[in-house]
Amino acid sequence: MDSILLSFIRQFLRVVLTALVPVVLVTFLSIPYSLGGQPGEEHSTTAPVSQQST
């Protein structure tokens, strides 16, 4: 493989991984926080249910 092409591939992968790592970290940290637990866990059913009177 040509050295310029190899250099380009390495630089491209470095940029792609640098962009994806923060996205993956934010996603896997914020989704469980917004759900109040890990996906698949049972949630307590003792939470109060809001009643809407119409």
C-alpha cells in the first residue's frame, strides 16, 4: 500500500474516532440518567400517578 494512502487512512480513522468517542460517552451516560436507571431494569411502581381532571 502506498505510504500516502496509509497515512490518509490513519488520519481519517483518527478523526472519525475522535468525533465518535464523545458522542458515545454522552449517549451512554445521559440515557440511563434520563431513564432513572439502566435500560432493562425494573422500575418501581410506587411513583405517584398524576390524575388529570377534564
